[in-house]
Amino acid sequence: MPGTVAAPRGGILRDLHNRYETVREALSRIDKAAQEMGLPNISERLIEQNGTSDRRGPEVQYLEIFAVSIATHHMLIAEGAKPVAIVGQSIGELWALAAAGHLSVEDAARLAVARSQVLTRQSWDGKMLAVGVDGRRAESLAGLIDHPHLVLACENAPRQSVISGPEPLIEHVERVAEALDWPSLRLDVPHPTHTPAMAQAARDLRETAPRVPYGAGRWRVCSPWLGRDIGDDDPVDLVAGALTARVRMLQTIRELHAAGADVFVECGEWPVVTKFVEGSVPGVRCVVPLSESDPVEAVRALVAESAEMGPFRSRPAAPSSNGRGPVVPVREPVPAGAVATLPVAEVLIPATAPTAPVSYVAPVSDVAPVSVAPPVSAPAPVSAPALAASVAPAAPVEVAPPAVAPVASPPSAGLDYETVLTELRTLYGDFLGYPPDLLGEDDGLESELGVESLKQVALLGRVSDRFDLPGLRANSALLTMGTLRRIADAVVQGRAEAAAR
């Protein structure tokens, strides 16, 4: 199950709410707990409305992520999935405990809000930076600056790590990473964690959070920061301890796979954790139901396939419902929050039970090295909620024809949509090796075209330079839900605003 990811889209749970009584009950319990804590209704926007989050604060964002994760879990179980284990990344461990039955839905919601409140009170000026290298290199990078609060926070995949620390020091790390041609990206999270700087918030949480009863649970829950299954650990101590501890998702994923999990299901809206899985164990099957055109049919097909294959047998990647390729592109790192099961197991976040290895993972953006960038230019660091790729400006071409410049001069303000779209198709097509005509303006860059996060960051950097729009680099919405239409609209709007200033 995912940790802190982008706020879910409006209406994302409408179908699940209509189909499953268990989903309706879970959402009702989250709403009840939210109201008791003075927060607005959580499920209404996820069931009825469309559009993006209205940014009602971190507590609401956390509970919305929880609602999506627990609803997906209930859909999986209702359709016959039998998780082998459930894994959660960071705060996602709370969702995993609730999905497994160790905590009530209400207590998990209350503890998530208490965690958010102590972090807000501490008001630490820190940031988290994803770097497209392994944990050893990322730790060495942080060690160059040698500050006790600047640490390797997460080992997500062989080529994706996260460094957490004070913002001024993170800026130094970004510059060093850029000099080394290591892709990097600032993560857009309300509360940077997994650093010793959070010791005060951890103490505050232990002292103020209400103690909650801990049930026997129905499924196994793996903790990426403890490095073991969760037993009778006190839930408050678990959540508090994770604030200062390193999350070792890579190790957890590989241990689950070694034990027989070969299918991972993400209980989130986007392929985030599953990308870590694919980057850590190439060839496994990853499924993100909510990213499919028909989530229920995708799960039913997975359960049926698992039953036919039998336990502990590998499965070939099946085409997605959109017909463009595998459900989740292989070899893309995934964030913590996946789950492995036998017939259908949820590893890393959702609950799992021994049967055919299958798991579901929460969305996490993958980080791949930017060595795949086109020869004309190398990636340059950018900050955003996935990993940033550093793209060095193209080296001047001495013998280039005078009419062709490596970087076009900034355009004038009066660009129309079609002109921008045509340029974007050419720019993205040249970078990715696709004929421009095949790049549909509404095709999801990641979900349908398989463009991983780091490449998207590198490309967005080029668009930013081409159209002289520096703010475009940090627009996380263009990465999490990127299409050429959205990017073209942002460029046209940005140029118009620049002209008005």
C-alpha cells in the first residue's frame, strides 16, 4: 500500500462504492472518524465529484489516500484475491494494518491524523529528494555533507533512493547530483520524514496519541522499516518509530519474491510502488487495478489466471485493458506499498495469504537512470513528486548548420495550442524514438506510453527551456497525470501569463 502520494482524483471510488458493501462500510467508518476529529467528509469527493483535490490540508490528504487503499483492498478480497502478505510504505503501514485486520479502520484514521498533527507542530524545514542511484551511492552522497539530519531515508529500488534532510542541505545535494549526472527530484510531500530530525515529533506522538487496541489480524503484514513481519508491536510505537527510521523497500520486495510472491497488486491510483517492484525484481507481474479502464474486470482476470496457473508458478505479463501493453511497464522502480500473494496476493501494502503469488502495490513513481536520454543532451536535475532527471544543456555542435540550434530561442507569448502541440510531439517523439503521429494528445505518458518518471522529468525540463517557463519543471500534476494535451495547455497558459506581466 502506498505512503504519501498525490491526492486522489475526484470520483475515483464511485464504481467500487456502488458495487461492494464492504467498501461502503469502510468509507463510512473513515467519514465517521474524520467528523469526530473535526475534519470534513472524506468519501464524498472520491465518490461523487470529479476533478482534483481541493487541498484541504495534509490530514484530509492522508485519509483520502487511506480510503483509496482500503477500498481497493476490499475489492480485491471480494473478487477472490488471497494475499500472501500486505506491505505498506511509511504511513502506508497503517493502511496495511487496517487491511489485515490488526487495527480498526477508525483507529487507523485517528492515528494517521495524530501523526500528521505532530509533524505539523514540529514544523521542520526539511525536504525529501529522490535520486536515481542505489542506496550505497545515495548514502555516500549524503555523507559528503556530513550532517546528522541529512540521511538516506528510503531504498526503494536498485536505481531509486530518497534522501531526507534540511532544505538548504538538500539544495547542496541536488547540485552535487547534477554534477555527477545523477537524476534527482524533490518529492512533493507535506511532511518530510525518515530522518533523526523527526525525533521530537516521534516523542510527541508517543506521548499524545491515543493507545489503540491491536487485533489478531487475518493476513501477514511486512514492515519495510523494521525488516520483519509485524507481530504484537504497539501501533503507536510502530508509527512513531518509522518517523526516524530508514525504509528498506528493496529488501522487503526481494524477500517476498524469494518466498514465492510473483504477482504484486498496488492498492492505489497509479503505478508507484509497483514500479519499485519491477525495478527490484524484473519479470514479476504487477497490476494496478485503478489505473485500468475496468478495475473489477482486471482483478477478476487476474484471480482467474492465478487459479489456473496454481501456486508458485510464474505468469507472463498480460496485456492491459487499453490494449497498449503490459498492465504495468516492466523494469520501472516502484515505491513502497506493494503486496504479493499466491492466487492473488497483495505484497508491500495490501493483505496477503498463501496461494498463487500475487500482490498489489500502491502508486509510487519509479526512478530510472537518465543514461537513456538522447545523445543531443543529458538529463538535468529537476524537483517534483516523482524522481527528477538531470538534463545537462546540449553541447554546442561546431559543424551544425546555422539554421539548427541545439536549443531554440524562447518563443513569443502568442503561441496557440496546435503550434505548441506540434512542437511537443516532435520533441517527445525524438526523445522517445516514436513517430510524432503516434503520440496521441490524450495518451497517458506513463500509463499508456510507458514513459517512466525520470524520463518525464527530463522531457519536462526540455519543454521548460524551450518555452522559457521555469515553473513548469516543478508542476507535479504534469508528471503524475501527464499527457501532451495537459502539457500543451500549461505551456499556452504559461506564455500568456508571462506576456501579461
